[in-house]
Amino acid sequence: MANFQYTGMDASGKAVSGSIEASSSQDAIGKLKNMGYYVTSIGVGRSSERKKQAPSTKQATQKTPAKKKSAGGININLPFLGGNRIKPKELMVITRQLATLIGSGLPLLRALKVLEQQRKGGAAKVLNRVANEIEQGALFSEALTKFPSSFPRIYVAMVRAGEAGGALEAVLSRLAEFMEKEAKLRGKIKSAMAYPSVVIVVMIGILTFIMVKIVPSFTKIFEDMEVGDLPPTTKLLIKMSKLMAERSYLIVAFIFALAIVYRVANKIKFTKYLIDKVKLRLFIFGPVISKTIIARFARTFATLITSGVPILQSLQIVRDTVGNEVISNAINEVRNRVREGEGISGIMLRTGAFPPMVTNMIAVGEETGAMDSMLEKVADAYEAEVDAAVAAMTSMLEPILIVCLGVVVGFIVISLFMPLIKIALSLSGGGGEGTGSGGGD
């Protein structure tokens, strides 16, 4: 029997520590679990080294290939081919329920089992596997790292911080709130884009019908009436109509090729940087995109800092999750300078990627020691600005789309009727000349 020193959390999430006699670390973990404790570290005697799962060799062999796979470049996730994962919306609900269960005094493992029983499909399988990992001695955060498609890096980092600080319930509640606000922001943008998307689809349908059905009818009329040389715009319209009617597969192939090129370009660092830079400067859409990114940056950074994640690790996670290469590069520069001992706000100002209001608020947060609350205020302010920018974008898009539809339809109408007007003029001119010559004779 050996004496093991341990630290962990009780059922209410409070930090506990002490010593226990057991034949092995696994036996000690089992005894502590029976006592209702969740172990975060364990060691023999006075050492406080991190507890290790009994089949450590098996863990190493499982983790090494995963690292090699991520270093290989492209990682394709095809859930419809049997992959099991938890969708972001469902993860938000699970996190909120898990925080509630743990706050009610339920041990983590039992709470996971309860949530597993309430779900079906991939979510239930993932929760079951996470529970099995914990039963075998793994930390909750370590178990989550086995399922990167279900639990993003920010999720794992915050859970790890909650384990270390003995405040897992508070961290899970904060995570759920964070995901709810993210989902709310995405929902506002999607709902605002619903109307323009419907208008665009209707426009494409109308134009396709005109080009495939109406224009060929006029082309046949022109051929029957032997119009002769057609105006350039009419020739262009007829060629486009024939292309859409007879070789529509070329258009479909071209659209697919563009989509593939765009996706490949988004995988290459240099081209992704250029694409993201263009996105920030787009007419109408640029302000919405930039404000959304700043709001996400501030909200994520604030949530990580409040949860106890170290600044450098928080900056790294924000850099990888912000979703724009231009802002990511700026955050990376901030992180490198902070590592050397500089302040955050000054570096952010020098990068030129962040608005003055953001850098000034962060500067105040650094001076007062309340950076997390300042970042929360920045996030709230920019989310309100996103609402206003989305409303402005929608109000501008509606007349622009109507004008575009009118221009295109006007072009088609003029191109089709110009030959008919030419025929009518020639017929009326020809009839007038014939009448005049007959009276002279």
C-alpha cells in the first residue's frame, strides 16, 4: 500500500485535496470516485505529478497518429460516412444541461450518463465514449480532446481551466452562454440574408426561363421572317440562350469548378489571406463581416480570460477561431509581442487591424486590471453595431437587386424588340414608297 496525494473537485465543484492509501494510482482514483470526488491530479507521497491513465502506452499510440494526421495538411471530415459528432447547436444545449446537473450536486460521470440517455445517434455515442474515457481515469478535458470534431479548442481549453480552478460548473455555464450569444449573432445574420437570397433565387429562375423558353421563340420568328443582319446585342443574347439551352452542363461545370477553386484557395495560407482581405473591403458586406469578426474576437477573448485560461493560450485559441486570416495574423503578432513582455493594446494599435475603440477599451482594461469586463463591453457594443449594419445592408440590397433585375430584363427586352422594330420600320417605309410611285404612273 502506498500513500497518494491528490487534488480534485467534489460533487459541488469545490476544490479538494488530501492523501489516500491504495495499492496503485488506479485503485486510489477508484476509491476517490466512490467518495464522490473528481480527480484532477494524483501522485505518490509528496509529489504532485499529473495522474496518468493506466494504459499509458495505449494512449500514446492513439495520440501520435492523430498529431501526424493533423500535420499532414488537409483533414477531411465526412460525417455522412459514419463519423459521429455533436453538432454545435446540440453542444450548446448539452453544455447548459451539464452545468445545471453538476450545479445540482450530480457527479460529472453520472451527469454525462444522464445526458447520454436523453439523446440518440452521434451525440449519444460521443457522450458515451467521453464517459468511458473518464471511467478509465482520464480527465474530462483529456477525454474531450479525443473528439475534436465535436468539441472545439476553446471548449477544451475552458474546461481544462475550470478543472484546474475547481470551478467546472461556472466554466460550463459561461461556455453555454458564450455559445448562445454566438448562435444568436449567426442567427441574426442568416435571417437578414434570407430575403435577399430568396430574391436572388427568384431572379435566377426568371432569367433562366426567359433565356431557355422565350428567347428561342423570338429566334425562330427572326429566322422565319428572314430579318437578315441582327443587332450585336441580339446576337449576343441568342448565343447566350443557345449556350444555356443546349450546353447547360458547361455552366454547371463552370460553377462547380469555381466552387472547388475557392475551397482550395481557402486552404492555402497566402490566397486565404487575400480572400479574407477582400471580404473586409467588400461593398455593403465588408462592414458586417468586419464588425462580426471583432465581436467574435472580443467575446471569445473575454470568455477565455474570465475562465482562467492564460493570456498567451487565450490569444492562440482566438487566433485559430476568429475566422479571418488578416485578423489572425494581427493576433499572432500581438501574441508574439506579449510573450516578449509588451502590452496588448499598444501592439493591437500598431497592427492597424483593430478599430481605435477596441484598442482604447483594452488599454483601459490593462490599466484597471479589468480587461475581461472591457472585452465584454466591446463585444456587446459590436454585436449591437452588427445589428445596425445588417439592417443597413438589407435595406441597401433590396433596391440594388431590383435595379439589377430591371437592367437585365431591360437588356433582354431591347435586344429582342430591336429587330422587330427594324422589320416594322422597313415594312412601313416600303409600303409608303409603293403608294407614292403608283400615283405618279
